Amino acid sequence: MRVKNPKHTWYSILLALVILAATIYLEFNRSKYGMAVSVIQKSLIFAVVAVAMNLLNGFTGLFSLGQAGFMAIGAYATAMLTIPVERMEAVYYMSGVVPWLMSLKRALSVLPEPVLIIIAMLIGGMIAGLFAFLIGIPVLRLKSDYLAIATLGFAEIVRGIISAPQLDQFTNGSYGLKNIPGFGSNSLSFMPDGFGVLLVPLFASTILIGFIVLVINSSYGRAFKAIREDEIAAEAMGINLLKHKQMSFVLSSFVTAIAGGMLAMFMRSIEPRAFSTIITYDILLIVVIGGLGSITGSVLGAFVVTFAKDWFLRFFDVPLIIGGFQVPFLRIGFRMVIFSILLMVVVLFYRRGLMGNSEFTWHGFFNLFRRRLKRPEVMAETSGGSMSPIIIAPGRDQAPAPLIPDPPGGEPEEEADEEAADE
Amino acid sequence: MGSTYLLQQLLTGISLGGAYALIAVGYSMVYGILMLINFAHADIFMMAGYFMIFSFAAMPWPVAIVVVILGTILLGVTIEKVAYKPLRSAPRMSIMISAIGMSYLLQNLATYLFSALPQAYPAIPGLKKLIKLGDLNSSMVTFVTPIITIILVVLLMMLLKRTKIGMAMRAVSKDYDTAKLMGIKINQIISLTFVIGSALAAIGSILYFTDRMSVTPFSGTLLGLKCFVAAVLGGIGSVPGAVIGGFIIGITETTLIAMGYSTFSSAFTFLILIIILMVRPTGLLGETLTEKV
């Protein structure tokens, strides 16, 4: 067990303050940095989903591919409950609204909007959690492959049911929902209008990710890791397999649905097509690039992938002509081909991703630079063992996987990035 | 709604089930040997649809069919060599992610190359001809599909039961490590599995798309899921099981559509999966396996 360096705690607090200050700066100048603001919002939301997926895939060793479905549940619950009552008729212009939904909304409209949004998101999360629980009862007893296929099927079915014409009065079918309040539009009275575009999602993501970090560092989290390493050994140690798998699955689905609600607020208008299997694969890409089993990796991966995909690499999709010569391949869809090849390269050659299964630590961070400087001498010993070119915390990654969960407090990790903000 | 209508629907269901069965066999065989859900299988099927569109435009149809089958086999085997073979000793999660990555790649590649809009599937002469059989009215392909399915599956069963290579395949699926120790060339057997699976997927895609008349990059997603459920229902790893499962899923789906619940037909497939996993996780014809420490 490494002793916590007090200097490093200060670095963490400093980093949190820098992030907060940068966010506030962007918040005030949001009209100038429109693109950055929207990409950061999306990254924050995807970071939450990626961390929730990592809780299952990376920490419990279960494989769920239902993210799109759970996000759809959360997004639709949030959207249906938060669209202003007076706009409902306009949104459901084709077939009208189910009466009970209208009366429920009228009853809820006494609440201030931020409270209503939180309640809506929690309801979405609970519905998703309930479904996860029901799927988990038959499926989690079996090999985890069946969970992958069952959740993938579940996601497709959620999408199918949402777009079913029979439910037009409830979900507005394939027309989608519009006029969902966005992050800036629901300010409390003491804040300037439109304020909170970035701070609200930052705050929400920090809470959600922090919650998962707390779970992972608790005794439950150590049980999850034990199940990941060896189910039979974990069971022999007295861990109730079904209970812990259920817990991890329900928790992950709950958080995913809340992030789905945030996505609905980010997009302002949603339709069933937005929640196809591709979105699940996008999140898997983030988790794999960040490193299975690393929270900071997932957060980092969410930012790297979203920034690259939605901003820096946009030019892949735009035909480009230099001096009368058309650059080959650049055309709609090329960006996604590049991303899928990237995923395959990571899976095949850099299986550990950016962070492997270790977390960001200041110690590892400084080591990275130290090693860079002393590269010639160190070359011989580092080139042999590891697969990944980027190792943030060496030494931990090659250690044999422990069969017995770590002792309490044994994780020598400090929360980085987002987590630091709530310390 | 007379008995003619019922018979007509049953015929449609059997025909759809035949196409499902051909694809389900591919899932079942790969799972039996590699313990891997080949997520890319549905997209191999989808690519076979595009292959047909292009080869049909370029050459006479009998040649086109052969080219499509060979092209699909090549695609399937290449995927195995590139994405699964290097990960043979890796944790199972990595192989599964690799399979999903391949599926993601094929879908994105198809969107890039052929656009997300549906492309018209060519009509193979003779297959779209309307046939009257008593009161039943249907196109040729509906009658032909179950017959072709049965013939192919019988051939496959004979290959598995009667030939030496079939015996090797059964041995590998029974016990991978022991089979390896007995001198069976594992990599050849796995390649052969992908050859068979892809060829069946190609034939299935010809029969399926002739009826549906258009292909999109996402045609495979839901269908692949249903076929995997069919394989689980019949008992994963078992070829006759996959065929029975395929027919059951096809017939129930058509029945539900005939009753007017078309949007919930896929939900019902999923319900079948849940029920089968609760009641009999090994499927109808599967063997019980106990995990040894």
C-alpha cells in the first residue's frame, strides 16, 4: 500500500479548481465557443454512460449491450415528464396525448422545473433498473454471453415498442418528442437566463460518476472484482454471485438511464432512431479505448472519442478538393469507418487501451514524464513486458490478478478529473 | 379468415423459418467450437445481400450466385483470420468485443460504400414467379426456401456424421483441448466452420432478400438476433436444433404478424429467449454441460 502524498492531494484540488474555472469561463463566453460547449456537454454525458458500462464490463466481468435501450427509457421518461404542459398538444399533433399522462403532468406542474427534471430522471432510472432486474433474474444465472444477447435484444425491442404506432398517444411513435427543456433553459430564478449550460451537466456527471466510484471502492465493488477474476473462487469465498451480479447490472442500468435523460436534455428533441444499437457500440468504443476496468480511462476515453468524432475529425466526412484534385475516400460515413478500424486496432493490438485497468494517479502521471526524459537507459527494461505504449501507472498492470479482494482502503488511487470536483 | 388463409400464413412462416434456420446454423456451429457469439455473422449476411446486387448487375445470374457464395465465404474466413484468430488465448471478453467491433466495422463500411438508403435487391428469374398450388398463392421462393434448407442441412449432417473431417469438427466442439492433443488441426477446422457458416448465410441471404426486395446496412441486426435466439432455442451447438429453432421462430413471427401484432413480433422472440433460458437453458436438443473447476 502506497502512502498518500499530501502534495498530490493539493494537485487534485488544484486540478478540480482549474476545471471549474475553465467551465465557468466557457459558461460566460458560451456564444463564442458554441462548438466546444456542445461537445463538452456530450462528452460529459457519454462519460457517465461509459463509466456505467465499465462497472459491468470492466469491474464485474458481465457483458451488457443494452445501453441504447436503457438510455432510451431514461430519455423518454425525462422527455415525456418535462415537456411543458402547454406545449404537449403541439408535440403530439398527430394523435393526441393519453389523458392519464396529461393529468399526471398537470399534477406535477406545481413543482419548480429543476425539481421536476430530477424527479423525471429518477423515474426513468428506476424504470430502467426494474427492467434490468427482471432481465437479470433468468439471464444472470447463466454464462455472461446470454446477457449480451438478451440485453441487445432488449434494446432493439425498447426501440421497436417506442416507435410502435399503437403507442402513438404515449410515446408519439416515430414522430419523436420535441420541446424538451435544455440545460440552460431551466435556470433557477437567482441565476442569469441560460446559465448552467455546462455547470449543470458537469455537476450531474460528477455526482453520478462519483456514486459509481464510491460503489467500486466499497466492499460491494471488491466483490464485483472478485467475480470478474474468477466466479467459482469468488463463490467459494462466500460471495453471493447472483445478488452481486444483479446489483451491478441494476445499478449500471439505473445510471445509464439517467444519462439518457441528460442526453434528451442535450438533444432537445429525440426520436426512436437515435437509440439504435450503434449508440451502444459507440459507448463500447469509448470504454475499450479508455481501458476496461478504469474509471478515469472511461472519462478520458469519452472526451477523446467525442472530441475526435464530433469535432476534430469532421473533415473525414466532407469531400475535399485540393487544386482540382479530389482527395479520395473523403465522403459521408468515412469518419465512422475510421473509428471502427480504430476500435479493431485497439482490440487486437493495444488491448489495454489508454489506461489498462489502472486509475490515474499523480505518481504515475509524473513517472510518465520521468520515463520520457530518461528513455535511452530505461528502454531496455520497458520494451520487454508491456503491450500498451501508454502506461500511466506502471508496476500495477503486470501484477497477477488477485483472487482475494483488496483489503479495505488498499486502493492507492486519487480521483482525477471529474471526481476531484466533489472532494 | 378460412383455412386457406391459415395455410397461406403457415407457408410464409415456414419459408421465413427456412432462411432463419440457415443463418442460425452458422451461429450455432461457431458457438459450438469457439464458444463465441459471432456478432459479425448477421453483417456477413447483410454484405452477401450487397454482393448479390453488384454481381447480378455484372454477370449472368447463375454465375452471380456462385460469386456471391464464394465472396461471402472469403469475407467470413477473412474475419476469422483477422479478428478472432489472434485472440485465441485472450480472455473471452476480448474476443466478444472483437466480434462486436467487426460488426460495427461492417455496418459502417456498408453505410459508407452503399449509403444508408435501401438498395433494390435484384429479382432472380424464376424465383419471383407466382405459383398456384390448390388455393395457395405464393411466389416460387416461398416454396423453394424450406426445400433448399432441408437439403442443405441434410448434406451438412451427412458431412458431420459420415466424413472424417466431420468427425474432427464434432470432436473439437466436444472438447477443444483434447481434440488438439489428438492431432486435429484446430485452425483448419475453425476455418471450415466459418466456410460452412458463411456459405449458408449467403444462400439464406439470397432466399431472404428475394422476398424482401431491398437491403440496408442494418438489415442484419435484428435478424441476426432472432437467428441467435433460434440457435439457443434449439440448443446451441446442435445443427438440427438450430433448424428446428429457426422454423419455430419463423412460424411464430408470421403468425403474430398475421394476427396484427407486427410491432410486437420481435418482442415475442425475445420473450421466447427469456422463457427458454429460464426453463431449459440448454435448449431443445442441447446437452447439459457442467463447468469444471
